[in-house]
Amino acid sequence: MAELEELYREIILDHYRSPRNRGELATPPAHRTEGFNPLCGDEVVVTIDVQDGVLNDIKIGGQGCSISQSSASLMSAAVKGLPVDEVRAKIATFKTLMSVHEAQLEDSETAEEPEPVDLRSLGELAALQGVVKFPVRIKCATLSWNTLTQGLDELSA
């Protein structure tokens, strides 16, 4: 188990030091959305190019802690080139992974148990599962995902 945790730490650090899809797409035709976590100051800028129901390209910008920035990098690599429906499904799966801890904190009689997440299906995103041990960091990990959701919602409105 210690070897797996070390591997996950290395994946997070790799994406923090060498972020994937860093930059910003020209707008238009790309759509730009900004996210901010006032609790810690993390910022993320997500620009997306959606054509014919496919997320053709995504770029990530911003600044913040290693969790927020590596999560943005991991997210961009995981969703680039996917149909928007699959992107939304991946967002839902990741948010379920992050919600496991929140459900455990609530009263077990009233809280709904989240669906189990198949970590193998997440690929490198599974590296972020350790974040749930640190509740204050969950918002860091989900910032880019929420920002991407907002951008997709704005495009479909």
C-alpha cells in the first residue's frame, strides 16, 4: 500500500511540475471560464473548444497549490477529445470519488452512501483519491472540475 501511495504522490507531483495542456485557447471560438477558491486563493482558468458535441481541445491556466494545479492537469488529459456526454460522466465519477469522505463525515443514518468508484477506470485520476483524507483539500481538487462543468453548462445554455 505504501508503494501505491508513493506512486500516486509521484503522479501528482509530475502533473504539478509539468502540467499538461497548460495555456489558453483563443476566444472565440473557444469558451473561457474562471474558477476561484476563496478559502485558499487557488485560481483556475479553463478554455474549451467544443465542436459537434466533442471537447476537441482544453487548456488550463491559473495558480494555486499542487493539488489544485495537478488536478487541473490530470482533468485536462482525461477529458480532451471526448464527447461532452463522456466528459460529464467522467466529471460525475470524479466528484463521486471526492464525495466519499464528505458522506463519511455526515450522520451515517441520514447520509446516502455514494456509489463505489472503480479506481482502475479512472487511470491516473485515481492518484487524487488520497485527497479525501484531507477534507479542506477536496475543494482544491474539485475546483477545475467545477469550472469545466460551468463552462460546459454555459455553452449548452
